[in-house]
Amino acid sequence: MTTSQARRDGGHIAYEVHGEGPLVVLAHGMGENRASYRHLVPLLVAAGHRVASVDVRGHGESSVGWPTYAPAEVGADLLAVVRDLDAGPAVLVGHSSSAAAVIFAAIDAPELVVGIVQIGAFVSQQKPNPLLRVATAMVLRSPRLFGMFHKTLFPVHRPADDAAYRRSIVANLREPGRMAATRGVVLPVEPHWTARAPQVRQPVLILMGAKDPDFPDPGAEARAARRLFRTAEARMIEESGHYPHADRPQRTADELLGFLAVCTGA
């Protein structure tokens, strides 16, 4: 595995590339790193795609200490990777917190983005109750607690290497600045991505685990996301939690590959 770096004002964005063909850029959610997609990448590569999996700013091997972790800036980081590879236009895939980032990227540089995929996107902006706010604050300050929380997001299936991967993300989060980045990517900012979604002109695919414990009703959340766009499809991944690309990678790949064929003609 070779790690590349896209330079940005204030630091660098780490990423790795596999395969040949139309470009797909993968961005993970809070607290994780590009290995979140370790089970999906080989499936996309085998289907004839060039896949760049990115460490979101402040995560994995990307640098820390950024002045902001807002989704618009994360989206700009993804565009920087596309430009660094000189291989666009690309389909951008964002999971959880990064699902917001791909919206901004698609609007800001439509010439570089032919389609976007949101996995486990948060549409509603409800304020949590006081007890949940306290619990969330604790999780976002403790690598150990984050690891425990991460485990709960796989309610049905777990990858065989799940425990080892979780140990690796906890170890990474113990590095200086990593927990600040984890908090930063979910910090409320304006405009919320839902306000910008109607401006997206590219095709959109929304994927959601049918058993995702982050949502009271995952199906309703997916449908709410779909209604925000001019052209979008929403698909549920059955028997999957918050990380369908990890707990149901083949099913997720099947949905993605159909969408990629439409976007890229491959």
C-alpha cells in the first residue's frame, strides 16, 4: 500500500489508489479512516474502477490542526484529490459526516464530479435531549468510548476483522489532534448541506442500512434525503447497520456499480 498526499493550505490529505478505470473517490465518516472501505475497494477495482480512498482531514494519516473541519472544506479536499490524480471527472462517495461534503464538492466543481453517493446521510437536524448531549460529548472526547460506540453501529453483521479494525481506529484517535477532528467534522455549520442539495445537478444515489441504529426510521431518513434533489434514487441495504460498505460490502457494491455505470458509461 502506497500513501499519497494532496497538498492543501494548512496541511495535507492522505489517500491511496487502487485499480484502473473511471475514478471513484471514497470518504469515510467521523472517527474512522480510509480503511473503513477495505472490503468495498477490491470489489470496485475488480469491476474496472480506479478507486481513491481518502483520509478525511484530521483523520488517519492526514494532517491535524486545521482551522475548520466543515463539510465544504472536506468537499474541497476531495476535489484536491481528484485534481492531484488528474483523473477526473469522478464519482464521489461520502459516508455519514462526509455525506455532506460530497454535496459541496459537486456544486463547487461540477466539471470534476459526474455523480455523488451518500451513505448514511443525516437529514434531520433535531436537537438531542440533555442526556444524549452529555453522552455524545463524552464519546467525542474519548478514543476508548468512541470504539465502544462504533461497535454498536453493527447491529446485524460484523466483518471478520472488525475487532482488529476497531483497535486500529482507537489507536489512531489517541494521536494528538485526532479527537478534535472527530468533533470538528460533526460540528453544526451553516449552510447545512440540505439547503444546498437542490443545487446539485449530477445524479445522486442514497444508500442506507435498513437497521442503521443512528436513525429512528432509516427508510424515512433515506426518503427525506432523496426528496431534496432534482435527480436521486434511494436504496436500502437490508440487514445492514451504519456501515453497509463494511457489513454488507457485496450488496453495497452491487448498488454502487449500477449507479457508476450510469454516471461514467463504464
